Amino acid sequence: MSSLFTAEGLAGLLFLFIVAVTLIGGIIATNSVRLPRAVSGLAMCLIGVAGLYYFLNSPFLAAMEMLIYVGAVCVTIVFAIMLADPGAEKRSGRQTALSGVLSFGVAGILVWGLVLLATSTMWPAVPVKVNDGSVTAIGHALLTTYSMVFELISVVLLLAIIGALVLARIGRDKA
């Protein structure tokens, strides 16, 4: 057992702090009533995820998480909040006690099924291959092993851009 004042002890303490930041950010993001506060919680959660990537020996992925998700996605959501119609009210269907019980039951069945699947499946040990997390290793993997997935992601992003252009052309009042 390592002491708190060793490198392993401080790394464990830092890891627990990053996990706490991730969980607290997720709770803030999902339970906030105000959208700017929810976006702040999302940014906090994504910063924690970037820290977890760093602990998984992938500093490039951690930097991309910060740059793309925290820097671009959260800022885009903030701009969308600023451009949204302030008079638009939340329209949701009426909730009954039956819908709460039904959703709780479905969630319970889903958790029970996942626990059953996790406990009854034989999980073979996979040999650990440590990746250095460098840009060269990631680029090589993207262009050899994961080239099809890389191309499919680009097609999905292209479709998202086309969809955004179609919605922007229609106009905010007609959508």
C-alpha cells in the first residue's frame, strides 16, 4: 500500500479528483433547469473526461477532447442558446404517475439485463498492448486499422452539415 506522499499516492488522489469533476459536471448538466448552467456542467464533465484520457496515456486524445468538445461544441451550444427565441415555451406532454412507474420499470429491466449479461459472459483476457498515444500512432491506426470507420464518420459529418444548411435555408419560423 502506497503512501499519500508518494508519486503513486498523489496520482491516485488526482485521478479521484478528476473522476469527481466528471461526475459532478454530469450531474450539473443533467439536473440544471437553466440552459447556460447545464452547458457549464457539460463543459466541466468534458474537461474531466479529457483528464481521464490523459490518465489512459493518450495526451493527444485529451487535447482533442478539450479542443473539439469543450472548445467547439460547448461554445456552439452557447451560441445556439443566445440565438434561440426567448419567448418559446417548453412544450411537453402531461406526465402521469403511470409514466414515472413505467419508465422506472423499464430502467430496472434494462439494468437487470445488463448485470445479467456482465456476470454470465466469459470475459477472455486480452493481452495488454500499451500505446504511446502519439499523433503518429493514432494517424497510423486511423489510416490502416480504422480507415472504414474514419470514412464513415466523415460521411456522417457531411450529412450533418447538409442538414444544417437545409434547416437554415428554411428559416427559424418555419422549422
